[in-house]
Amino acid sequence: MISRQHTHSTMFSIAKAIGILAVVVSHAAITTPLETFAYYFNTAIFFFVAGYFFNDAQTAHPGQFIRRKLLRLYLPFVVIGVVFVLLHNKFLEWHLIAYNFSTREALPIYDGPELLRRLCKVLLFLYHEQMLAPFWFLRGLFLGLMLFFGVTLVSQKLTAAPRAAERLRGACILTLFIIAILLTRYRAGIPGEKFVITTFVITGIMYLGKLYAIYRERIRLDNRLAIACFAILITATALHYRINIGAGLYGNPALFLLVVCAGCYMVLTLASRLAAAGNGITRAMDYIGRHTLAIMLWHVPLFKLVNLLQIWIYDYPIRYLAGHPVIGINIKWWWIAYTIVGIGIPLGICLLYDRLRAIRSARR
């Protein structure tokens, strides 16, 4: 089995940049074909990249692996999640939130017991406020990595032969993926069923990335094949085939695998060409790819700035500020403004922070 150091790769950094652009667009261009298209690869490419860079040698130090993931994924989820729960009643008062996007029911005011219950659920990695909708990604990535790590560790313990261990890992993850697909087809209403299905699916996508790492020399990134993959995604969009990993929407299992694989191949091919160009676009996309987490966490709350702009221009009532993730009127062109704000402001803050840190280092 291949062991890789998680060193910086411009190509994969650009692949993540394309992924985060697709994430923001999918949230900004709701109810449009662009949203449907973006969901084919927007988060899948992140899980694919995580699998590609998974270092099998990490199983020698389970404590270090778990500690790093807790600091990287669990800690931001809890810290920011707790702050937003504590501000929930104020957000209602300020018209930033008003209704549950899924059920269309009015959001309640938290009294003391309800506030405590929500805080406990945040600490258990089970809940996030509505404006933190993309936080499911942190939980999904954490659980997917933990499961992938566990299967890898058990496979290595059961057999010392690397090839046999790899086959065993592949068989286990394939079995988990089949179980997930069966659960999506025959829902049993078991508590936590959605978390289990999502985790198994994410782990399966990670294994696709690991397979690409193992067989990369045999898998060429060909422009013509990438165009064919693009055509597959366009066809699926025209047929109104929808997937959403975070919401547990997978549709036909075979088609799900096809569009995810086609999306990842298309993104990787485009990223490889942009990386080879070595120009300003390359550097800009590489920078975005190194700051995807900031964009992932903050773009939905920042959408409220565009909501305010629309309220001012069109004289909408203030309750429109609670539109989630965006105001669903005139979205044909406003998704561009949402995308610019959702990416530009977090990226600008990151750039300012990096500049200030560089100045401080230079003064020492």
C-alpha cells in the first residue's frame, strides 16, 4: 500500500478551489440548472482529495491522527457552533433567521432548557444552526476519515501482506457502500440512519481517491475524456437528476457513481491544466485552494449582505433578510453577487491576515 506525505500539490489545491467555487455557486444559484450541475462534484472532490492524500502509515500512531482531526474539524465545529447557538435568539430578533428551511416552520426562541439541549448536541457533533448549514461537511469529513482510518487499521492488522491488506480494505469499503445504497433504497427509520449512510458514502468516495493515488500512473488525465465527462454531467442536469450528499439525496446508485466519478475526473483534468499554465490564474486558484475552509464556513452568513442589498434596491420587507440560503427571487443573476461576496470576503480576510503575519515576521 502506498504511503504519502500530505505535501502541497498545486494541482490538488486548484481542484479544491474549483470544488469550493462549486459549493458557493450551488448555494447561491438555488432552483437553477447550475445548482444541480454543481452538486455533482462540489463536495465529492474534497472527499476524493482526502482519500488521495490519506497516509496509510498514520495507522502506526492512532492517537496523533485522531488528535489532528479533532483540532482541524471538531474544534471549529464546536467553537463556532456554540457561538451561533448562544446568538440564536438575537438572530431571530435581527431577522437573520426566521424559519426552518426544510420544514418551512417558524424557528422557536430558545429558553434555558432548549438552549442547553442544543449546546449539548453541538458538543456531540450532532447539531449546527441553520446559518452554519455547510458545517455538515466538517462532521462528514471527520466521520469519513475516522471510518477510513479504522478500516485501514483493521486490514493491516488482519494481514501483513500489503497487497492482501489493500484488497481487504477495498472489499470492506465496497461492502459498506453497498449497505449505504441499500439503506437509501429501503429506509428503515433507524435513529442516526442518515449519518451512517452519509459516512459510508463519503468513505467510498475517499477510497476512489486512494485508488487514484495507487494507480495514478495508469490513469491519464485526457482532455477528450474530460469533455466526455462534462457531457455526462450536462446530460444528467438536463434529465433533472439531482444529488446532494449532505442532504442524503443520491437517486439511482449507478448514476450516482457515474456522475461523481465523471465530476472528479473533469475537475482533476481542469486543475492539472491550470496548474501547468503557471500564470496568475494558477496562483490565484492555488491560494483559494489553500483557504477553502474559511470560505466553506462563512459564505452562507455573508450571503446576508447581499440580502440586505436586495432589500434596499427592491424595497423588500425586512423579513426577507432571513431568506436561506439566499432570497429566492431574481436568482437568475443575483447568484453572481452572492458568489462574489461568499468567496471574496473570506478570501480577503485571509489575505489580510497573511500579509499582517508576513509583516510581523519581517520585523523580528
